[in-house]
Amino acid sequence: MDKPLKPFSIRFRKAILDRTLKVSFAPRVRNRLWKVLQSYNWDTLHDDGWRSDLVWDVLSDLKRCHGWDELQIRQQDGNFTTVKDHGEFIRECYPSQVFDILEIATHHLGNSAAQFIREVNAVLETEEVPWRLLEDEFIQLDTQFLALFTASTLQEMKSHGFEGALQEFKEARNDLISGDTKGAIHNACKSMESILQTILKITDANADRLLKALLESGFLNDLPENRREGFRQQVMKTLPSMRNAYGGHGQGETPVEIPRVYGDLAVNLAATFNHFLITKHIASLPPPVPTPMPSENEVEDDLPF
């Protein structure tokens, strides 16, 4: 596995316990997700004679992450009962634990993970569940988050080097859901800075230097010349200014509590700025060189038909 497992319900434990984050979906959705997982199951016979399969391995990881000895589900009377059947557990556990299972599965599926993620998201989309599995983490959807991917898909972001910005944006949203407003503001600005660094091919520069370099690069030359500096100062510096004031630096002897609504604003600003920068950057790239067609002299006489 590439990184330590920290599945959904552990990442958002506080928000789930505080009931500020609620995950719910119909039993039909749970059954469909279970069938997707089953379709990727395998059966392995180990050298010592022990047999395991994908579901077994995933639920073993789940128990280890949560520190459980056995799989337990909560009954209607509030008491917990131990279950041995994996299917029963997945059909009866908390919805947040279903997300745990699907996230963990992506770490076991290797080359099949991408197709598995597509099938999981297809179920969530058709059932109108406002969550999507991006790589190995579930992300809650809203209009601004969708806007980030309108012009460039996740794969396009990867191919153009924006993986770091995507991860920081996800962390900002995770911070927001977890109640860490300052962390959300800080990571939202970091995601914007990462995109600027990728576009400009500049590392180790703060937001002010990056935005100056953006202006000097001609990125804003489609604006009237007398409006470009104002756009940089009054528009593009909005998010860095929020980070400097509320998320990125010390605040003196008395800590300042920042209401969640400001973290929400920062994350939405990051989605908007990131969408603007990525879309404009991709549009400025030269089109791919087409593959030349073979000349008549290069075509073999003996055609395969």
C-alpha cells in the first residue's frame, strides 16, 4: 500500500460523532455497491494452506484500522452484535463504514482500481448520492467542486501535472468537513499556489511572487493592459490574503477562532480560481501533433483483405 490507511469514518470521526456530517443512502444503493465489490473478488490459496479473498483482506484491514477484534453491527435496540458473514456486515454496518470498505478496496485492486472506481461512481451517480470516489477517497459533491472538473477531468489534471493541487484541494475540503477552518483556508490557498507553480514552472515562491510572474508571463494579456494589474491585486490575491490573515501565520498572543463559513468561502474560492487557471492553461497549450498517415509507397502490396 502506498500510504497508511485512514479510511473515511476515521478521517471524519469528529464530524460524524458531532452529527455535522451525515452519510445516508437507500438499502438499494448499499446492495448495488456490495455487488460491485463482489464482482472484483478473488480467491487466493496461500503457501501455508490459508485461503483469503478480496473481501476478507479488505475487512481485515478495516478491523485493524478501527482496532476491532470482530465485526459488529448495531441493532435497533442500540446493542451491538458480532457477525461472521461478510455480506451481512456490509449490508448492516453504518453507511460511513461502507465508504471505508470501498476506499480500502482501491488499495488492493492494483490495475483494476480505476475500473472499480468508475463502477462505484456510476452507482452513486445514477442513485443521486452526492458523493464520489476520487482515487482512494470519497469526496462530497457540490456545484463548485463539480466546476473544478467541468473543463478537465481527473485524468487530464494528472496528465498536466496538477496532482499536488488536487490532493491539497481534497485536504482543504476534508479540513472543512472535520471542523478545521484554519486548515481548510491554508490548504485551499496551497492548492491554488500549486497550480500556479505548475503553470509557471516555478518552485519555492510565495503567492505574491507567483501572481507577479503570472502577470509577466502574459497569462492575463487577454485583458486590457490597464486592467491586468488591478485584476491581479484585487481578484487573484483574495485567497492568499485570507490565508495570510486567518490560516497561514501566527495570530499573536490571543488565538482567533474563525467561523466555518470563512473556511467554506476559501474552499469555494479555490475551486473557482483553480478552475479558471486550469481551463485557461489547457486552452493555451498547442494541439497535439497528429499521427501522420502512411504514404502510398509505404502501404504494403499484400493488403490483409
